[in-house]
Amino acid sequence: MTLADDVARPEGRRGRQTSPVEAPLPTFIIIGAQKSATRWLRENLAQHPDIFVAPQELKYFNHPKRVDVLGAAWYRAQFEGWAGEAITGEGTPGYMMLGHRPADVAGRIKATVPEVRLIALLRNPVDRAYSAFLHHQRADRVHPRARLLETVRRCQPEDDWMGIVAGGWYAASLDPYVKLFGDGLLVLIHDDVGQDPGSVYASALRHVGASTDFEPPFLDRVVFSNLGASRTDRPSAAERRELFELFRDDVARLEMMLGRDLSPWRPSTSVD
């Protein structure tokens, strides 16, 4: 089996016919972060009449063999279903994962689509770590009775291939994108999605060059991962404080990078 045979091709958008013209490379990419409402953004951008979005994560730029062996022709073919929309995009949260070497990923993106617009969605890193932990637990990568803090304590973040902690080191992950793309990168905050999804959506539309006079009918139906998790499984206030120490320096860097106060991410210092 070849690498090309091993990679499934996403289906086109239901109800649209594939254009006989070769599909374009993307004009925008959602790069992450994982467990931060990226699917909500991808699916709602796809509702816009002037936007076509690949319906699955393409995982192209964070897999160097796909870039080197399959190349841009394969990547372009993943946008099957495109019907002439002026704006084309994809979303692969793995592009921002520190374990995938964002500097290399950003370089591959720049070499392939130098003018592409990028969007990152960032979530409170403790909440993102907890969501990622549950994801891996349900995939049987973590013991079903394990707890987040215990798991984190047993493994240095740099050695954790699941990226439970390092997946939330946003400043470190975004730095190469900022350097290569500058204002071509839009950073959105997960907190704002829950409070005012319309404004977040409009910001994304402006960034990718789409009209803001369209809003999907169910935009406020934000699906947050792991809402069904037991409250007893959630980190306590004391555990959240300990976990946040793993992110404190990166959050401080991120505040400088974005010029935004992220103090709501800092856990309360009160006793449980």
C-alpha cells in the first residue's frame, strides 16, 4: 500500500457538484488549537455562500511525508466538491501542536500558499488540557480511572506525545507563524465564542475576505467538547492552580504577543 492509498479523501460538500476546473489551494487555514472550538468555526465558515471548506482535517502540512511524497497536487485534490467559491479553506488543529514542530509546519505552509490567511482559536490552557486528557482517555490511550494532574505529574510535558500540556503552550507554537505571516494571522479566544459567537464569526469572515452580512442559522449552538463529563472528574481549584503553573510563563508571553489581558485564565487563589 502506498502513502497515497493510505490517505482517505474527504467527500465534497453535500448538494454541490464538483467543478470541472481544478480546485484551488486554500486561501485560509485554521491552524488550531485542538479542543478550542475549531470545528465550530470550520463548519460555520463552510455555511457561508462564498466559502468552501474541506469537510475534514487534512493533516497535510504537519506530515512532512505527505508534503514530500504526495505534494501539492494531492493537497489540492482534497478540496473536491469546490464549486467555484472565491474563498477556500481547511482546518487542521494539529498545525499548531508543539510536538509537530510549528516552525517547520509554518515554513511548509509559507512555501505552498504564501499569501494564505491563518486563524488560531485559543482556549484556557487548563481547560484545553482537561479536554485533551478526556479525549485520549476515551481513545484508550490513558487509563480510564486516571486523573489529569496525576497523568501530567508522571510525564514531562516535552516528552508527552499526546500534547496534553504542550498543546496549550500557545505563544511558543504561534511564534513562527507570527514571524512568517504577521497580520495574516488572526488569533481568536475561545471565551468569546461562548459569550458572543456572532462577533467571533464576523471577525473570522473579515479576516478571510468574506462578506459579514451572512450568519448561519444555528451559530449560537456552540458544541464544547466533553460537556457530559462528570463534575467529580474535573480538576479541583487546587489542581487547577497547580496545572496553571505549567502555563504561566507561556500565557504571559501570549499576553504580550496579542496585547490582550488573559487574567480570566488564571485560577482563583482562594482555598477550595
